Amino acid sequence: MRILGVDPGSAVCGYGVVEGPDGGQRYVTAGTIRCASLAPGPMRLQRIHENLLAIIDEFSPTALSLERHFVAANVQSAFRLGEARAMAMLAAAERGLAMFEYPPNEVKLCVAGHGHADKAQVKYMVRKTLKLDPALDLADDAADALAIALCHLGRGRMPNLVESIERIRPPAPRRSKPRMVPL
């Protein structure tokens, strides 16, 4: 399974592609899509959309994994972030990719083992998990995108784990509901 992780942003959009058969993950590529700070909003969105389509076409992922953001402090920032997310969703839909979303705390928990890990911890664990060359210059946004993709790969193994546990411990028998007897 090959996953494209996207860390959306209107100025810098991170992407990362990982693949993993059962029990392992492998780095494919990662980077950022940077938009000129003075470019108008529609031009930034077009650049994000076109670049994501090119990445999908080149690396043929089977799914797109996206971070679900919640921003309450600045409404305008939330709007811009939502627009960048929409470009990733549109690119996935245009190429027929399945799309999955994960909250930031779940991504951090899955990758770093702690739901409130900071960026440095997440980046360190992404490098360690994927056995990345220390010389590889990995931008924070690209590391976040790889973490999102790794989170999806990790979640993909969860049904197998649940299935294994159920084989070891069969589910408890269901109790029947008491019948109401009319008086």
C-alpha cells in the first residue's frame, strides 16, 4: 500500500509518500509545495492543486491521508487552511484516491507515542521509523506529511490486531433483552 500524506497550508504545503507491506514502512519521497507570499489566493490554490496532481501521477499512491485541523484562534487562518485542504481533497477525488483524515493528536500518538509531542519529536520519530539518511534535508512540513502517511499505515494494521485478539478471546455471549409481560 502506498500512501500520500499531506500537511496542508496555503503558503507551504507539505507532502510525503510512504509505502508499507504488513509489518514495515518505506520512504518514497517528501517535500513541500511553496507559494509566493505575494501571490493572490487563487494562484496559490492552483499551484497546490496542480503540484498534488503531479505528485499523484508520478508516485501512484493508493490513498491520500490528510491532517484534520481545528483552528479557533484566527478565523481567517482557518479559512485559508480549509481552502488548502480542499485542494488536496479535490486532487484525491480527481484521481480516484481513497481519502482519510486524522486529528493532529492521533498522528502524534501514532508516530511519536505521545499525543502532545512537539514538532522536533515527531520529526525525530519519522526519521527513525523510516530510517532516513541524516544528510536528507527534511522540512518540518514534509516531516508532518510523512507522519500523517505513517499514521494511516499504522491504522491500516489495527483491524488485523483486533481480529487477532478476537481469535484469542472470543466475544462474550449476548444477553437477551428481558421480555415485558403484560399485567
